[in-house]
Amino acid sequence: MGLFSFTKEIAIDLGTANTIIIHNDKIVIDEPSIVAINVRTGKVVAVGKDAQPMIGKGHADIRTIRPLRQGVIADFNAAEMMIRGLISKASSKNRWFNPSMRMVVGIPSGSTEVEIRAVRDSSEHAGGRDVYMLYEPMAAALGIGIDVLAPEGNMIVDIGGGTTEIAVISLGGIVSNKSIQIAGDNLTDDIQEHMRRVHNVRVGERTAELIKMNVGSALTELENPPADYVVHGPNVMTALPMEVPVSYQEISHCIEKSISKIEAAVLGALEQTPPELYADIVRNGIYLAGGGAQLRGLDKRLTDKIGIQFHIAEDPLLAVAKGTGVALKNIERFPFLIR
């Protein structure tokens, strides 16, 4: 039996780093937001995890593209090809699949009308008949399990790859929100720059991402510190191979500026929050979602800095995706979905 035998409804978390597709409450696709295109023929060579190993390794005819930048579509045609390719992957085993679908797609809360239109058009061209859009902080709240329709204030901080979305939610709407283009990709860039400037070693995006995952930290003192991570790369000046051990304290210092900007954005969103909702947030705490929520010590640092308890979502990477899935099943109940 194929994935789309009984229904053609899918939920999509269209992320800068990863795209997740949910069907019938199951994650059927969780792959990098990458597409490889043959520029001579205009045809797709690979999408998702099949395209990821091609980054930086293709010849002149093969172009590897990340269609999303800082949470929004930067390359319309590539985004359409990627979405179509990932949907095709999910339904490849079903010969009866009809590409006319109902979709719910997560988008950044700071999206402009032009950016919303780009997402809608890409989704429609990829086979969407009825396309609904849902702001990512609202999706994250649904994914965490918060009753977003209740007359109670809840704050969500969703740290993705391209943007950090901060929103106060009450009565099924976003009361105040702040969207900044400082997120996981910026931390990766900080690490790349640090390795080049301090150690004279050149590291690629993937290596910097591994450093962040292995020894990334928002604090210089951790109760359970990770072991140093050994980085191999060429010397910037001589191109000779180097081996550099990197500690979590070192990475904490190099990403300090970006983390401080996220802190400031959270404080800015709190300043815009009405007093009654502010009291609810102090009582309920603030929820962290997205891949950035997994950074060691981030919840403790924010709790100490702001004075409100921060909670990491049970599965922060999948919170937005799960929320779009909840919205898909309850389209008639949720007035905040964008047509």
C-alpha cells in the first residue's frame, strides 16, 4: 500500500536547512533543503539527501542550490523543483498517486506578502490544489501541545536555520512577534570565521556544522562538558594539512555575539507584550523549539539572563513539522491559517 492511497493531504515544514513532509501523522520525508539541477537541460539531478553529497563537487553542468535563504524562498524555480521532487520521493511507491493535494506549509512570522506569494506559488506549481500557510511560531506551539485557542499567553522561541521566530500567542492569534535573521546558519558562519582567524585553518560549512553539534555551547561552564572535537583541514596560508582540537569554551566565545542578538530579540518581544499576557508567560515559562534549541546551555543562559524559565520542547527539531500536521487535521477549527 502506498503512502497516499486514501488521502492527498500533506503538511510541509519548508525550512532553510531541512524540509519535513508529514502524511497521516507520519513523517515521510525529513531531508536537507537542497536540489541539484543540470543547468544545460534544466532537469533535476537529485533532491534532498541525494543532492547533499554533491555540494562543492559538481562539474560545470551540475548546480547544487539551497532554494531557501534566511527562512524565505530565494530561488523560486529551484524551490518548486525541490518541493515537487521531495513529494515525488514520498509517493514513489504508489502508482495511483494523484498530484493534486491539500497542503499546509509553515512560513516565518515575519514573511512579507511577496514572500508568502512565493511559497504559495511554489506549492501550487508542485501540485497543491488547496494551499494553506501557517506561521512557524504558531505551528511550533501546536507541535509542543499548547492550547493556542485558550485566553492565555504563551511565548515561543523557534530557532531555525535561517531565522529565529519569537511570538506571543493567545486566543488563536499572534499578539506580538519578532523575526530576526540570526539563527543556526549564523552560528555556523561564526565558527568558520573563528577557525580561519584564530587557527588559520579553512573549514567548510559541513565541518563547521559538525563542530557546532559536537562542542557548540551557549555557556563557558557546563555541568557535563563534551570532549574536545578534533578538526582536520588545510592551513589558510600554506595549504598543508592541520589538526586542531576545539573545546566547547572556545566555541562559546566565538558565537557569543549571535547568541546575544537572540537574547536581545527575546527581550524586545517581551517589551511589546501586554501586562496580562506577560504574567501568563512568567507563570508558564517560555518554550524553545527548532534545531537551535539543542545548543548546550542555551535554556539555562536565557533563564538566568531574562529571569523567566525556558523549556526545551520535547522534540524541538520536529515541533514545527508536527504543528503543521495538527493544523492539517483541524483546518476548520483554526482561523489563523492563511489561504
